[in-house]
Amino acid sequence: MAEGEVDRSPPPRANPDLLGQEAAESELLSSFRSGRLPHAWLIAGKGGIGKATLAFRFARFLLAGGDPAAKSLAVSAENPVFRRIAASGHADLLTVERQFDEEKGRAKKEIAVDDVRRIGPFLRLTAAEGGWRIVVIDGADGMNRAGQNAVLKILEEPPARALLMLVTERPSALLPTIRSRCRILTVGSLSSPIVQELVAKYRPDIEAEERLALAEIAEGSIGRALDIAANDGLALLSNFLSIAADDPLDWAKAHALGDRLGAAAADESYRILSQLLVEWLGSVAREAGRGICVERRREIVPGERELAARLAEGRLERVLEVWEKVAHLFARSDGANLDRRLTVISALDAVSGALH
């Protein structure tokens, strides 16, 4: 993100708005009105579509008294309950999530077992305000086996007036016995107009054309769209493809891009480019395999439609080969902590070779 450009999106616990998830919100509200609210919910769906925002929205609704006549789960941002939850200060709400790794500058890969084990004692306490005791496990697929077993014990004998919400992108990573004891709520992707609307709200510096491109490439995830924008993902992909399009390959430019993305401070830029490039190659391969004319595809960055058409010319095997090769390059680099600079240059060489 360039200097002066600020992502204004609030964290899920402090977000008063939830667009495009009316069906999921209605299901939670209907369950509450029925008087038979399940003690555990598994809220599943792709990343960045509002799953955690929905969980905190429901928690606020319940802890604020839960009006059965309400038409939505919305609680005013001026409500004391909203403010305390936003500040992580509500005595009847516990959030369990991956902790931030100060040394590596990112969230840890797993949720700490000790954090998960806090859930049982917390739920068995009497509610401080006489209502519900609620736990939100954000990124529940980050629990290891010991953590999942700790949750399973709670689900087998849930305390009264206790609610557990597990938020996950990968429900299959959870034990079948956990899934079977939860009410599963699948949250759908957002429409392109809603993603564009939210990008405009949180990043007003981004022009309409770029908002459309972000919505297309993020495939219904506002979180992904903002992540790509924050790391100049579209510009990185455009730069990579323009270098790969040169015939012959300009090795000076290739090494310059490799140096840029191989720098210690370029972790996020490298991550975004690797994801976007592998996804772009995959989309070209899928369209070529289905016989779709790639020249009619919506152009994400300037010139990529022409390059997609060139890649798709001739044998399908050529597209599949470069897709698999590039995906393998980045996966091997990440898994073995190899030189990212050489990985970027090798990826450029592979794509260039397939284009010419």
C-alpha cells in the first residue's frame, strides 16, 4: 500500500455492517426466534466474505438482549455492548484465534492449545450479565488435534446458556465428530457489485476501473480484494506478465523484479504475486480445457487477455505444463524456504518459454 493510502476496513469485532449475507443472517435470527438455538455453530465459507463479522454480529445481538421482533442482527455502534466487544472488553465473550508472531511479523500457523483450553472453564462460569456466555473461534481450522479434542469435550456436554461459534475456511480440517455436533452455516461469496461497493468504502483512493478488476480477481471476497490492493497485486501481476511477454526475455528486468520480491521486506508482495500468478495460469488452463475463447474474457490487467490467448494457442498440454511448473516452483520455494529471487526469475522464464 502506497504512503497515504489507508485501508479503513474495521476488524470483524468492530464492524457494524455486513453486506451480502442476508440469507446467513436470517438463518441465525430464525434459529434464535425458534427458542431452540443450537449450542454450537460451524460458520464456513471462503476467506474474506464476512464469516467472522457475522459471528461477532450474532454475539453482539445476543449479549445486547436479543429482541425476537428484530428484523436483523444489527446492534447500534453506540450501544455499550457493541463498544465493549469492539474493545475486546466484554466479560461474557471469549475470542480464540491465532496469535500474532512478533518475530515473523504475521499470525502464527496454529491456534495455541492453551488458548483453546480456556474455553471450558470460561463457559462453565455464570454469565457476568445474566445472559449468554459466548465463544468465537476464528480460524478454527488452525486448531491442532489436541485443541480440537478439547473443543470436542465441550461439545459433548455443553453448558446451559452457552454458545460456541467456530469460523472456518476449511471445515474438512475439523474432526468429523466436531462437525456432527455443530449446526453448519455455509456463507456464500459476495457479488461483484458488493465487493466494488466495499472497496470504494474502505479504499476511496481506488478508481472504479481498478475496483472492478479487484472484484473480478478476488472472486467474491472483500478481504481478498483489499489484501491484493494493499500489496499492489494488480500492478505486480501486470509487471510480471509484461516482462514475460518480451521476446526475447529481458533478463535485466527479470532480475530486477526478482531482487525486488526477494527482499526481506517484500514477504507480502511475494505472497500476493505467487497467488495471483498461479490462479491466473489456472484460469487460462481451465478456459482452454473447456474450449472457451479466452479473447472474450474480462481483462484484469492491461495485456493479460492477449497473453492468455497466446498461451491457449495450440496444445492444451502446454498451458497445463506451465501452470503446474510455476505452481510447483512457488510451493517448493515456500516449503523449503528457498531463494525467492531465483523462484521469481524461474517463473518468468517458464511463462516466457510458453509464450514464445
